[in-house]
Amino acid sequence: MPPPPSLVWSGHEDTPPTPRRRGIVTIVAVEPAPHAKVADRFRAEPSLARVRVAVATELREGMRCETTARGHAVVADEPRSFGGSDTAQSPVELLLTSLATCQAVTYRLWAAELGIALERVGVEVEGRLDLRGFLGLEEGVPAGYESISVEVTLEGPEPAERYRALADAVDRHCPVFDVLARPIPVERSLTLPG
């Protein structure tokens, strides 16, 4: 029996499967809110909170892309079976990475905001993808994820209900979680040669 599509993508024939590891962030007790100064500034002048986030990418050799945002570079690639050189995470893996890391930092921010002691945050994200949609092999099969699940592990000295309240706050305020859970308009423009 072939492995499910989610395992084909992360443990494809080009590289040996790697053991699943949780992303771990260690936070020592309750720390001052890291965002307090910027939050005060936005309260005083709400228009400052409206920002434009932009990235730019260039397709390099094969399927490798180099993307920059605020001067920081990220590389994406595809498995060899899809014409890539398997040198970096694929775009669909980077999407899950964005969700996992956004969850982790939002836990950090809201733990400080709510005064909740948090010693460890582990976030594991898994997506189910039918690659026939990407390859256009069957009408009606979505090109993107069919489902995404997020497993969060919290450790600390607080009662469980405090961590449930923290998780609810994170679900309401995590930007990447929000953009994936709520339909938003996406527009594409095209610049052609000549």
C-alpha cells in the first residue's frame, strides 16, 4: 500500500525520510511583553499599525527560488521528482513552516500579554495534499491543501484552563492561522515582455 500523499511529499524517493521533530521554543517564566512599546505606539496612532508586507522572488536554476523580504533571504526548491534539486523546503512546506513559526511566536507574545508562565511551546503542522491537483491530472482536485492540522504542546506551571485561554487567544490573533482559516481576496497582475 503506498504511503499517504502527505508522506510522499516529505519522504519522497529523492531523500530518505527524516524523523518527525517538533519545533520547540523555550520561554523562561513570565517575561515582559516583547511588543509593549510598539502596541503603545499603535494605540496612540492607529494608522501606524496598517503596514504593507512585501516579498520578491526570482526563479533560478531548475525549480530553486530565492525570495527576499526586508533584506532577509529564504530559498525554496522542489524534490528531484518534480524537477528540483531538493536543496530546500518546497513552497507548500514553507507554508506549513510559516504557520508553525507564526503560532510559536504568537504563543510567546500572548503568554506575555496575559501574564501566563510558559516554559515550552512545541508546534507540529501537517497538511494533506493531493498532488494530482498540482499536476493537473484530474479536474476538481484542488491544487492546494485539502486540510491542515496543528498540534501544539505547551508546558509550564499554570493550571490547564490558563493554557486553554492562551490557545484561544492565539487562534484569534495568529496572522498566518487567520489568513488560512478566513478567505481573503488574492489578486494577480501580469507584466509581459514587449
